[in-house]
Amino acid sequence: MPKIVFIGAGSTVFAKNLLVDILSFKELSQSQIVLQDIDPVRLETSRVVAEKVREILGVNPLIETTTDQLTALKDADYVITMFQVGGYEPSTKIDFEIPNKYGLRQTIGDTLGIGGIMRAVRTLPVLLGVVKDMEKLCPDATLLNYVNPMAMLCWGINETSSIKNVGLCHSVQHTAQQIASDINIPIDEIEYLCAGINHLSFYLSFEHKTSNGSVDLYPLISERCKKNAPLRPMPGTEGLSDAVRYEMMNRLGYFVTESSEHFAEYVPWFIKKNQFDLIEKYEIPLDEYPRRCEQQIKDWETLRTELEDPNKEIDVKPSNEYGAGIIHSLETGAPRIFNGNVSNNQFITNLPNNCCVEVPCTVDGEGIHPHKVGELPQQLVSLMQTNINVQSLVVQAVLKGKREHIYHAAMFDPHTSSELSLEKIWNLVDELFQAHGNMIPDSLRN
């Protein structure tokens, strides 16, 4: 049975979902599961939850916990990363509060924008440390990365290591389900092709599979997008509008994978400090990620008590995350198709080579095989390139110790550049670097 390591297993709810998925496969039900986190208190909660999952499913994995990364990684077959460097306090608060002083508002701040830039600066060195340890302790293992900012982190890994890896995000399958719901077509009757870069992938086709053949659903989606955007029902995002990406569908002709509150800060058109009418029209939830974090922190002790209560069962419903299926396919040879984040090797021919792209992949007993998509529509490429420019500068800044490229990344970031002067951008970056202190790698601090 494989050894599967969770790095950042203190993310208890997410770790629980992946455990349920993994242990629900008979072929993986006796796996060696190693939960690792630097926080022993949260790690203990995850251990209790893992034991509950084992008991409810009636399976017999070997479950171990450790705060030591090297111990966890030794002889691993699969490594799943799910951590956040710096947490909500102090790091996320810094990433929102200091830009607010400059009049630069954000919604999520984990992928692009000044928040995404600073998160990458903090996170990429830590993730590369995991990869370097893997090279020594489990060089044949496969890394499944769930950490954001996905594209920058996977790009950095592929620039520096030969470790097998893929970046996993749930935006493709979640959004497909949402579109299906919006147009009243069962998701299991839909087939789609989706490609691009993480959080800026687009459905190139979206079809209804019927007994009489395939029916293009884009005319139906287009009609739906001309009406009022629906409110999302998903837990944690209840009541949030999708007006932004409905607008982008009307403008670009293709539906984007990432939610409106994320997408709004990847472009210069929606969040503007002197145009509150835009915020109101598109129902953009400013400071949405801090709100979610504060709610989760507020609810954590109650949730932790419930999770650790020996008399209280937990929900073991399988999720639609890709990770467990990938491990199952690599172990058994059963082929699956999923959307993964990989280094571009002419998979999308009109995006730069070596950038990180999100494309369909087949996984089987021989490995992960990205599909060649070919050319994307030019308007989509033009949009993606504005984000790739920033990603490239941040990755090179961290890998080569070039602090100046962080200023350049903020300077070319679509949202930041639409709001701030060059002088304010430079001052903002300096203040963020000072506030983050030793969370910033030494090579960038001076």
C-alpha cells in the first residue's frame, strides 16, 4: 500500500475531505497515511478526525502524525501540500490592511494582485523546501499541490526540480456544476473542454450528451448570462453574486472558471476606488477573504469540539477533488481525465512555453499525461498574458533573489497599476516587505 503524506494537515476540514476520498477506494483503504503540520494542536484534531473517518468507513489504514517534515517525507509515494504560510494573522491581514491605506482594495488576494504577489513571495521558498526534501527522501514520489498562488508555485517547482508534480484546483469542476445548475442540465450529461491558466481557464466547449449526439450549450449559456446573475449557494460563499463573470461571458464569449469575487481583482475594470457604482452594480465583496477567515476563526473552537467529540459522528460524503482519483489511477492503472496545472510544453501553443497552464490530463499507471489543446481564442490569450507577466516576474524574483522584480510585478499587475502611481507602488511594496519581516526570504529583504 502507498505512503501518502499530507503537508499542512492542520487544515483539518480539507484534510478530512481528501482522507474520505482516498480511503473510500478499496485499493487505497490500507494506505499508510502520514499527517504533518507545524501546529501540534491542530494536528491532533486532524488525527482524531482521521481515526473517525477510518472507523466510519470500516477500513484499516496506518495513520501517523508528526510535526517533523523530514520524518513525514521519508519513502513517501505521494505528497499532498495544503498549507498557508503566515496564516490569517499576521500575513493575510498585512496583505489587506497596508494596501487599504493606499486606496487599493482587494477581495481574495491569493492568486494575483498585490496580495497574490506577497503570498507567493512568502510561500514559494517554503514549498521549494518541501521539494528539495523530497528529492533526498522520496525522489520518485508524486507531489499534488493544493497551495495558492497555484500558477506561480507550480512554475517555480518546474523551474528548479524534476520532482513529478501537478497543481490541483477545484474551480473547473465546481464551476461546471454551477453552469449546469444555472441552465438546468444534469452535470452527468455534460461534457466540456476547459483550458487556460489557473483561475483564468475557460470552457472552450460545453456540450449536452444526448442519445441523438452532442448539443452545444453555449447558446443556452449566452441567453442565461443576459439575465440577472444568480447568487451562489455553496457553503461559505452563500449569497455572493456572479455578476462579474456573467459580464465577462457577454464580453469575451466564453465562461471563466473562477468565481466573480476572485476574477474581479485579476483585471482593471471592476474595482476602482472612485467608482463605487461599479462595486454596487457587480456586487463585488471587498475584503471577502478576511471576512471568511474571521468567520472561520470565530467558528473554529466550536467546530473543533464537535470534531473531537467521541460521541459525534462526522460527515464522510466524498468530495469532487481530483487528488484521490489521481492516486488511485497511478496505483491501479485505471485511467481518468482531470484538469491539472502543469508546465506548458506546447500544450497551449499561443501561451509562453514553461509558464504554468491548466489543461485536461489523463492519468493512468504510467503517469500524468497533459493533453495538447492547441491555440486558444486570441482574446482569452490576451487576458491571460496580463496575469502571466506578473507570475513570471514574481517567480524570477524569488528564484534569482531579484527584489526589483517584485516592484515590476506590482507595476504590471492589472488591478494595482490601474489604481496607483509608480511612486505609490514602490512605497507599497517597501512597506509590505518591512511588515512581513522574516516571512520574506533573505535574498529579497535587502
